[in-house]
Amino acid sequence: MANSMGTRADRIEDKIRAFQRKYYLNIFIRGTILTCSILILYFLLASFLEYAFWLGKWPRLFIFLSFFGIALFCFARFLRDPFRWWILKKGLAEDESARIIGQGIPSINDRLLNLLQLRQQGNSSLAMASIEQKTNLLQDYAFDTVVDIRENRKYLKYLAIPFIATLLTIVFNHSIITSSTERIVNFRQEFAPKAPFLFTVLNPNLTAFYNEDFTLNVILSGEAIPDKLYILIGNQRLKLSPGENPNEFAHTFQNIQEPVNFQLEGAGFFSTTYTIAIANRPELSRLAVSIEYPKYINRKNEEILNAGNLDVPEGSILQWNLNTNNAQNASILFAKDSVSKPLQNTDKQYFTIKERFLESDAYEIFLTNENSQNKERLAYSINVIKDQYPQLSVNNFKDSVLYKRVIVGGSIADDYGITEMKLHYQLMDDQQNEVFRKSIPIPIVKGQLQQSFFYNWSLDSIQLKAGYQLEYYLQVWDNDGVNGRKSTRSSKYSFLVPTHDNLITEIDKSRSQTEKQIEQNAKKATNLNEKVEEVLQQIKGKQNLDWQDKKMIEDIIQQKQSLDQQVEKMKEQNKLLDEKKDAFTEQDERIREKAEQLQKLMDELLDEETKKLFEELQKLLRENADPNDIRRKLDKIRQDSKNMEKELERTLELFKQ
């Protein structure tokens, strides 16, 4: 029976807890309606107040903070108890709940409160009997019916009035709500009453570049437009300049270096606050170009700093290394290309690219970031120096007497060095048929930029014959490692051996010239002897020689020297004549012996003793020696000159034979 009574008592407690839940739910609903009513009403009144009076910063801050103050008050006043009950489990006790229930249900009155009090007194038989009796009387009641949530409908009118007013305001003029709310929320900003005209900033964006001028362009539009417009920057008020078009105005910020907040003012009306942001343009802080030269030119690689216009040899590899500021990307556009090439970003602000050049080109570097590209144009040119053809200058000497030798000489040069030089020749017979074609390497110093050359070409091995023609030219090669070796050829030279008949004619002509030379030398020897005789007669018996005597003796010495030169020349002519006859004509043994005898005779015409006599005579004149000594020397010279005269006559006779 005790268990049965305990179960019925627990049900009474559950009914009390159900009452408590509904009790606080009812308070929450009522508090929510009242809170919303008060806040919406405050919001509507604040919006109208701001819309009508365009309050300053501090009043708008007060309204803004007051909204949250009222919200806190409403929460504390209307909603605190339900939340304390739900979260902290603090609120109505069972005794208080029993009194409220007893008041709400008159038939219960104090019975529920008495029941709770009996349960607290103990477990006496009398108390237990009384508890059981009261429990039986109360178990059919629903305690939560005391709370009627529907009664809260009477508070909805307090919510409906501000809510409907807000809706009507939004429908007829939503800016009362939207613009006022914006100004209240942004209480730090300055707002001005709406002007009868519109401020429009024409700049696509209000972003200026560091340390550069920025021009603000504004246009006014509307019914009543003022003729003056001002800009407010902090405590400054500056007048804008009229623009090119009507109703346009402009203001230039000089060398702007930090963000600028400003407002526009016209006819007492203000615009919203604008901000000019600061951005940085990408800049080139260092330009380094590493040049890798072609190996064959033997030039050390180098790096050029802060110079974009370059002169480089053909085949050079250039690597650009760019140090930048505020650049996110870098590219390079060559004139030969239609599309720019991106540079590799190897570090935060470091870009590089490598390119090989065979032709001259122009290029431009572009630096970009999210705001712009570089302001100054970075345009340069690359001048490619082509590998030049080798230079060849030739002096050509041909033995046109004996046709046994060709001498070629001259100079060769190249911008980076010579590797090889050859003499090419071909031999043609008297019918212009090719006999053979060959090449001869000419020794040079390889790799030297400029040098002279000399080659004595003996033609003995070629065996030139009468009527044969030798054609030859020189060819030199450079060391071009990019395009391959290039060569330069000299002009083609021709060496024609006369025909047999022409050779005979030349030999006869040379013989006549030599014979004539011998005759002239013989006459000069005779004249020299006469001069010596004349001087001897003139100075005979004189103790001192006068100026005229010395002059005559000096003339004799000069005449003798001239005669010696002519005799030497005559000897060479005769020697060449004999060699030509031996090479191209057939002579019998007798004529050959006479020719050798003649050459030997010519070699003996100029003896060293006679030459020594003239040298001693010349010395005596310089020393003003005794005339007797001079006479003795002249007398001996006279004897030798007579002998030379006779030898020349003999030579002439033998030559004719």
C-alpha cells in the first residue's frame, strides 16, 4: 500500500513540474512579444529621428548603444526568469507553485500546499493518512490548466502597431529605414543630408600609385547643380578646378604617399566619405645581363650591369637577371616574336630568362602586379656583330725573265683568327688543256688576328714549258664556330710562258740591250781615262790644289762609281740572258764555253784593287793631302782605267762572237 501511495505522490510532483514549464513558457512568449515591440518601436523612432535631423557622430553613437541597452533591459525585465529556469533550474519552488495553482483552481485552494507541507513533516501514521487522502482528492486535477497561453494575444497589439508602421515605412519610403540604419551603424563616418544633385566620381577606381600624382575627376548631375565644388581632406577645404566638360571638376593630389579620406561639398551638401588607396607599381631595381660568348672567340664571359642596349658577337647566349620591387610577374617581348615570353621567377622579386642571338633584335621588358605594370618603358636593343669574312691583301711578284719563281706576300686578318691558308694552282698547256691542279699550304700562325705572310714559290718542279700557262690564287679560312668556317679568295693570277718564237725574240732583244750596254760602258771607260789625263796635266807641278782641281777629281770619282754600277748591271743582264738561253733554247758546246768565258771576263772587270785606289784617293782629298800623293794615285788609276777600257773592248768583241 505504501508503494501505491508513493506512485500517486510522484504523479502530483510531475503535474507541478508540468505547470512550472508552462508557466515559464507563458512568461517567455509574453516577454518576447513585449521585447520585440519595444525594440521595433525604438528602431522605427530612431530611424525617423536620424532621417529627419541627420545627426552627428556622437548622437548616432548614443542611439546605436541605446538600442543594445534597451535590448538588455528588456531581456532582464521580461526574459530573465524563463532563461534562469531553463539553464540554471532556478525559479518557482513547489510551495510557490502550489499557492499559484490553488489561486487558479479554487476547488484545490490550500490542499496542494498542505500536501506538500505534510510530506515535509515526516512519516507518521497520521501524516501518511492525511497525505493519502489529499492525494486522492488532487490526482484528477491538471495543474497546468492554470496557465492560459492564449491570454498573450492581448499583447500582440503592442507588436502589431510598430511592425505595421515599419512595413508601411518600407513600402512608401524605404530609405527612411535603410539609409538611416546605415548611418547609425556606421556612426564613425560623417554623413550629410542628401543633396538635390548627385556626386559621381568618374575615376574607375580610387587607387593611386605611391609618390605619383593622382587626379580626381567628379561630375555633378541633378536639377540644381552648384557652380563650385570643394573637397574636404581632414581640416583642409580645397576648391576643385573646372573640368573640360560642363559640370565636371578635377583635383590633383601631388606625389601622394599615403591613403587619403575625403568628402565632396557643394552648396552646403556633402557626399559620402571616399578613400583613395595607395598601391605600388612594379619597378626594376637592378638589371644584370650575363653574356656567354661563343667558345671559338676565346673571350671571357662577363656580366653587364644596368645596361640593356648591348653589342654582342653572333651566337652569344644572354641571360637576363632582374631584381624588382612589387612585381608579381615579368615578361620579355622580342621584336622578332609576336608573343611575349614569361621570365622565370626564381625568388620573390627575382626573374631570369636565357636566349641565344644570331641576329640583331629589339626587346621590351614588362613588369606587372595586381594593380598595374611598370610606368617607365623598359625598351632596349641587341646589336649582333656578325663574324666577318677574313681579309686578304696580296702582293704578287713573278719572274718574267727566267719563269722559275713566283713570290706572293701580303697580309691576312680576321676578327677572331685565321685557321688555314692555301695556294691553289692549275697548269694549262699551249693548247689550253689542263695538265694538273694542285694546292700548297702556306705556313701561318693559327688563331692570330692579323699577320703578314711571304711565300717564295719555286717553279722547278712544275716544269714550265714554252707556251704553258700557270693560273693561281690564294684562299684563307677563318675560325667561325657558329656558321662554319668562311673563306676569302684572292684574285686569280696568270703566269704565261711565251712561245718559242716569242722567247727567241725576247732573247734577241735582251742580247741587243746587253750589247748596247757594253758599248756604252766602253765609251764611259774611255771618257774616264781622258778625264784622268786632263786632271794629271792640270795639277802637274802644283804645290796646292785649288777648288776647281778638287772638283774635277771628285767628278772623276763619281764617274767611276757610276761606271761600276753600270758594269754590275751589265753583268746581271748577261747572266740572266745566259740562264734564259739555257732554259728555253738549245746551244752547242762551243757557244756555251764562250758564254762562260764572257761571264768570267765580266766578273773580272770590277777588281777590288781598283776600288781600293779610288777609296784612298777620296780619303786624300778629304784630308787635303800632298798633291804629289794625289798625282801618284791618279797615275795608278789611269793605268787601271786603261786596262778596264781594253777589257770592255775585249768583252764587246767576245759578246758579239
